Amino acid sequence: MQDLLAGRSAIVTGGARGIGLAVAQTLGLLGAKVLIVDNGAALDGGPEDPAVTELAAMRVPGAIGLAIDVAGDDAAEQAVTMAVETFGAIDLLVNNAAIELDARIGDGRREDFERVLRTNLVAPWALATSVVGPMRRQARAGRRPGAIVNVGSAVGLLGRGGRAAEAASKAGLVGLTRTLALELSDTMIACNAIVPYAGTRAIRAIGNEDSRLAAFRDGTMPLAASDVANLVAFLASPQAAGITGQLLGVRGREVLAWSQARPAGSCFPPRAFDPDEFAQAMRELRPDFSGLADDVEIFGDDPVV
């Protein structure tokens, strides 16, 4: 198993801590060369600590670090160029870096919302844009096709109060994943998104003020980031050939295939608008409506560790 990814190279953003570090370590142990891109920022994107990135690189076999903010204007080009020049090729992009802010609608600032979008959505788009050129050329030259893995969140699929920026950015990441999978299918370059649960600093930061969230935190803390890393490593392996455009979850030892947007039902209101007749037609759709349960409610049971 130690040579499963021998000769392959990867970029892992947000790879200095938590899930990103676990992914980088697993890839390194399987033989891949890894570029860890991380500026050591806090969860909210606050003060940076570049030393964190170099320390992480020392803990990963075959890794080097690049301490930059992925949301910077030329960060994507800098990371991809460094990976190609150092490793000779680039086979895997893991868009894991993300920041999050708590702010209910009406309370948050626009600049903070846009800052989350730049890190969580624009940066993955920029990195994918920069990496597909080398990946396409490599595939045409006969190299085994590469892969892109976007790390989403259940908040982006189900929502959660106070997390509008995270929800919007991570929902956009799902659409980006599907589009990339379609556009890259001709060269067999895969693009998938994952929804991870693990006991990271983001989970530890949940306080006790909300008993429901506190219980969710306590149930999630035992989940190892290495379980998430195993799925990423699989998606980078030859055994995952043909898996693309999928939305997969990891919750301890459980791997989930998430459903994706499809029409659930239909009705036919009259062309001439009448509110009562429209309401009558819409009653046919009500059994297909989605409830307002968020990720905490849906995943509030005990996971399989």
C-alpha cells in the first residue's frame, strides 16, 4: 500500500491542520509528493502564522510547504507552478482551505461575507482553472488522469442559522464540482466533492450556549480526520477510475452518497393566474417539499466510529 500513489503529486490547501493535514499525511504515506498550501490563519481568516505550514510539511513524507493565502490574486498560479516545477507534474488538487463566520442575516457585514466567498469558492475555482491545463496535457501525453476533490460541508447543502456565508460558498462548490466533472470528462480527469465530519478545531469551537449544537459537537469530536483522508486517497487512486461528479460524505467509518438536485415532482397550475387555483395545483407538490431540518438535526445521532 505504501506505493499506491508513488510517482503522483498533490496540492492540498488548508493542509497544515485538521482534515487537510490528515489528507496530506495519508497521501504522503502512500507515496505521493505533497504541496501544502496554508497561511496558518484562524478559523475566521484572522491572524496568520506561516510557521504552521512549515511544521506541517515536516510531518508529511515527501511534502513541501507554501505559506500563502489561497484567496490572494496570484495564489493559484503560484501554487500550481511550484508543484509542477518541483514535482514534475500535478495529479491531485484537494480544495480544503476554508474560513467560517457566525453572523445572522442583517447582522453580518458585506466585506466579511465576500471574504468567505473568496476563500471558500473563488479560490477553489482559481486553483482548478490553473491546474486543468497541466492535467490535460499530462493526460494527452499518456499519464494516468488526475483528480480534483473539493471539500464541502453539510451546511452548504442543508443550511444552518448564522452560517449564510459558509452555506452560500459551499453550495456554490457543489455546482462548481458538477461543472468541472462535465467539462473534464473527455480526458477522464475526475472531480468530486466530499462532505466531511471530523473532530477538528471547527467542531471544538462550538460552545455550550446552544444545547443542540453542543450535543452535536460532543458526538462529532471522536470522529477521526484520517477517515476523511482515506476517502480522498481512494479518489486519487486507480481504483476510483470512473467516479466523477459525485457528492460523498464521510462520518467516521460511514461513507455516504448524497443525492443531488433533481425535480421531485410537478404540477400544472392554470395559465391564467388565479391564486386559489394555483394553490390547489400546488397542493400536489407539498408531499415532495423538503423540510427545514439542518445538518445538526439530521446528523444528531451517534456516528459509527
